[in-house]
Amino acid sequence: MMKSRFAKLVPYMILPIAIFSIQQYISLPIGNTTVWWLVHFLILFIFFWEARYSQVSREDSKSLQFVKIYLLWNVFNILRGVFVAEGYWDYKGLISMGMTLLLPVIAYLSVNKERVQDILSFFVNYVIPFGFLLFPFMPIGAWGWYLFPIGFLMLFFPVLPMKGKIIVLVVSLIAIFGDLGARSGVIKYGIPIVLVAGFYGIRHLVWGQKLMGYTRKLLVIAPFVFFILAVTDVFEVFKMDQYIKGNYVEVKKDSSGEVVEENLTADTRSFLYMEVIESARKYNYWLLGRTPARGNETIHFAGEMVRNTGRAERLRNEVGILNVFTWTGIVGVVLFFLVFNKASYMAIHKSKNTFVKLVGLFVAFRWVYAWVEDCNIFDINNFVIWMMIGICLSPSFRKMSDAELKLWVWGIFERKHYKKYRLFLRHDKYELIL
């Protein structure tokens, strides 16, 4: 595979992305909007430049077909946004949200197993240690936002070296129990544990493979089913306080140090759906979206938005799929679905190794979770999502045996195994036994 002059810079890009992910939680001043725009532009420039060198075969190009179409649709809507924007706040939103919509380019980089290994190796050996300089200035519950690739690496837990097992397990436990009120962190770090525990032991059984396939199908269609049930007023999945009896309250300190109580079953999403749908109905942007220059009209946040921007309009919501819909319309939602559907399908049904199948199940889950959260931000959470999609779509990842993948993942944590894996790829005399 050809390498460009920027190839060695790609792994380093995960550090500023990780830092940006926790800037809202950290008490230290870390840059400003202009600085981060320049950083994000530089990162995207390097990613797009390197994407040209990532596809090593026509098979790679074919597997990325839906990602390419989705990315082009996002570019089209960014260009539309130039004409839709009416003032300062619209153009500011267009730049920030527009760069976020370009993150799918990461899937192109991630079809290459060597590059993904380099990125994760840099994260483990340098980004995590750097985090210890930042952690004293942020609450424990926010650490997980900096360490999201660890949740991904949990999927490989059975074949991790001891060093890797310790790192992944400790970080996951801190992320889960550091702040139980942060339901998103508990879910994102907990689901990989559930997937490994539930499917690794049955991986060689015929019915185990079928169970993976059925689970994927269930996850893929679940959001549509729940959405229809909610619209028809049969069952609203977000109103858990109506179905779960008991007092589930987490007592913690907020950002100002005040002790507060948080209801873990509280519904914080239904009204967002209603506002987004009503806004689309009112301004008739169902099909193509409103572009990343504009958001949805809001009632609940009207006071705050009017004070900040002079308009009762929320550019971005906490729910990823609502942002995709608002910015890129039903067309964008369909393309977004096709990417996740194909990635999870290829991983589970066209992979020779167990662990890419587990990644595929996690990708299917993240499709579901996009209807709950996964806010569209230029952060490490979205970086990991698109990296996993690239892995699922990658023929080279799917063709790996369990033994080769074990050596690959050991190379992330230990330099000697990193060198052994590169020797193996160059077809040197190396026996693939650990």
C-alpha cells in the first residue's frame, strides 16, 4: 500500500480529538472556538488526504459504497447551508456542524488494519498517560468521555494480553461506576461487556452464529418499531418511570459543587422528538433537511437560545438521529441507516473471525443508541463509531483468522508483538503462535 507524507501524522490526531471531547467538563481553559476550528480543519485535511491511500482494492471501494454516498450527501447539505444561512450564528453553526458531518471519512482510514493498529497503539501508549495530567481537573464521571476507545477494545477482552486486560477492565469499571447518573457512559462501556460475556462462549456453535444474526436484525429494526409505538401512543420507551416502579435516584455533585439528586428513570428525550418533528412539519424540510446551518425550533430551550442567538432555535440536540434528520432530512436518515445496516451485516455474516462479529453487534447497537443519544460532535465517541464501521466494512479485517487478530490486538499493547505482526504481514518467516 502506498503511503503519503502525512501517513505518520494520522495516529497523533486522536489526541486533540480526545482533549476536545472533555473540554466542557474540565476546569482548565483549553483553546477557543477559532483555535478548535483550525485544529478540526487540519485533522479533516489529513484524514481526507490519507483516505486516498487507504483503499487497496476494488473490494474496499465497493464495501464503502454507502459511506461514500452518505458523505457526499452531507457535503451537498453543507454547500446548501451556505445559501440557507442568514447571519453570524448560522454560519458559525454551519462550520462547526459541517465539520462534524465530515467525520465518516474515518471509515475510509479504518479499512486498513495497520493504520487502525497504529491509532489504537498511540492511544494506549500516549493518549491515556497524557490523560493523567487532565483527570485531576475534571470529575471522575467525565473520564470516560476521554477514554472511549477502551469500550471498543473491551470487545477483544478474551484475547488481550494481561496488560491490556488490566487497562481495559479498570477503565471500564471507572467509567461505569464513576457516575451512575451518567447513563450514557454506563451503557457505552457496559454493552461491550455484555456482548463479550453473551456471545464469545457460543461463538463456535451453529445456533450461536444464528443468534448473532437474529440479534443484529432485532437491533436494526428496534428503533423503527419503538418509534411507531410511540407515535401511535401504544408504548413510549423513554417514559421508563411509568413502567419501572421504585426510587432510582443517584446523589452526586454538580459542576458547581452542589449536591443534587438525579432520577435515573427520568424521560429526557420524548420532548426533543416532539420539538424536532413539529419544527420539520412547520417549515416543511422533511425530505432534504434544513442543512447544518439551521436547527429545530424549540420551546423548552427558547429562553436560553433567544438570549444566546436571538432566535428560539436549537442547532443541535442530544439525540444523534434527530440531528441527522434536521440537517440532512429523511434522505440522510435512510443513508445513515444503510451504512450501519451494511456494516453490521458484513461483520456478522461475512467475517472469518469472532471479534469483528462482536464489533458488528456493537455497531448495530450504536444504530439503536443514535435514537437515544450519540450527539453529533467532533469528539472521540463519534471517531470510534466511524472507526468501527470502517472495520466492519474492511475485507482485510473480515478475512483475518482469530489467531491473526489476536496478534494484531497484542500489537496495540506491546511493542514486540507490534513488530511481530508487521513481520507477519511482510510474509517473513514467523509462525503465528502466541
